[in-house]
Amino acid sequence: MIAVTVLMISCLGMIPSPAIRTPQVNPVQADTVKTWNVPAERISADPLGQFYMVRSGVLIKYNPNLDSAFSWSEPQTGRITMIDTGDPMKILVYQKDFNLLRFLNNRLATLSGPIRLDDLGLTAPLALGIARQGGFWVLDGTTFRIRQFDEQLKPVVESPPLDLPAGRNSQEYRLIESGDRIYLLVPGREIQVFDLFANLIKKIPLNVLSFNVYGDLLLLVYPDRITLRKDAVTPEETLFGMTGGDIREACLLQNKLCIKTGQKVIVLTR
């Protein structure tokens, strides 16, 4: 059983946590499944094993065989800034240029008209994420609070003001709901963990570029390596290392590790 597969099965609760054994993955051991030799703005994967890439302003969905299946773009309303594919039936897309939020179905067709976040008083969102019970989460860059809006676009949850570092508007925040937790990446400093009422539970000091959550595992992206972290006492386990340090994003896709660098996207397996 390959390392990434074991980890994904464990995340889903199919094997007990003590059975996790993750050998180090490096470019010598790993086999390249596919490479796109072009820069991409975003990559992501959903729980059904489907892969997503934002490239040249177009969101492309790939099936588990990594064949392109659907695409979406609307260049007249701006570039695609953020995506969240945690719900494969309701993909979140944010376009910062016009401060628009959209939801797409599993064929990347719009579920409704664009949501104008200015109309909700969200004039400077720093991060957005899918709320599994409907609606969305947002890190409000004006109030510095995490807020949840329901499917009727009514605010239902709001945190106290957060302690965010100076220069926050130029940083790359990320907000993810997973299980009964909300995870907020404060770039260069930490990951903050909240419950579903936006109460702060803990802070994990980490200087990472990006991250993803799989059950109780954090997939952490550094410029020169990708690691997995289970808890505060277990050392991070390295999945991939790259000399030169150009890694930007990563996600797990069934038995594959998907990596975005500054110039290409690589899918590896073992």
C-alpha cells in the first residue's frame, strides 16, 4: 500500500491512527503521473478524487484519470482568486476584482447568480471557504472577524476580532472547514483552529505557504518540501522534497500527490 493511500484511508477512519506509517517520498522514489508545464493560479481536489486547476483565468475540472471534464470562466467579471472544492456538488469561486462570490455545481455550471459581497458589507474579504451546512465562511478584512453566512446570505456566526499581523492585506490567508473545526492560516505565523461557533481552540505555530486538512492530518506546504502533521508531539513526516524551493501549493488526490510550483503542476504517485 502506498504511503499517500494509507494516509487518506486513515483520515477517513477506515484504519486506526496507530497504523499510519509514512515513508519519506522524494523525487527519486516517486513516479510522475502527469505534468502540466505551464503556471497555474490554483490547484485543489475534492473528496470524490477529482482534481481542479485554475489556469489562465479558467477553472478546469479533471476526472480521476486526470482527463479534463468541465471548465468555467467569466473574464469580464475578473480573475479567479480563490476556490474551495470541499463540497464536490457546490464549488466556491471568488473573483476579487469585482468582489463576487459564486457557487458552481459538479459540472461547473453556476447554481445561481453572483453574490455581490459589497452588498453584505464584506468589502475586503481576506479568505473564504465552504460551510458544509450551507452558505460560506469569510475572514472579514474590515472587522478582522471570522463570519458565517447561511444559504439565505444571513450572518449566523461571528468570532471576536482576531489578532492579525501587520501587512495582512498582502498575505495569503486560507480558511477551511473540516469536520467540526475551522482552520485559518495566518501566513508566516500560525494556523488558528476554531470550533463551528468560531470560538478559538488553539494556535499552531507554523510558517507555511499553504495547507490542506484531511481528518486530523494537516498537509503543510513549505517552499522546499511537503509534510504531514498529526499532532503537536508527533514530528512532521516529509512526503516530498524539492531542491531549490519553488513549491506553492499541494493536495492529496487518492493515491497521488499534486504539487503546484511557480512554473508547472506535477502529479506524483508511488
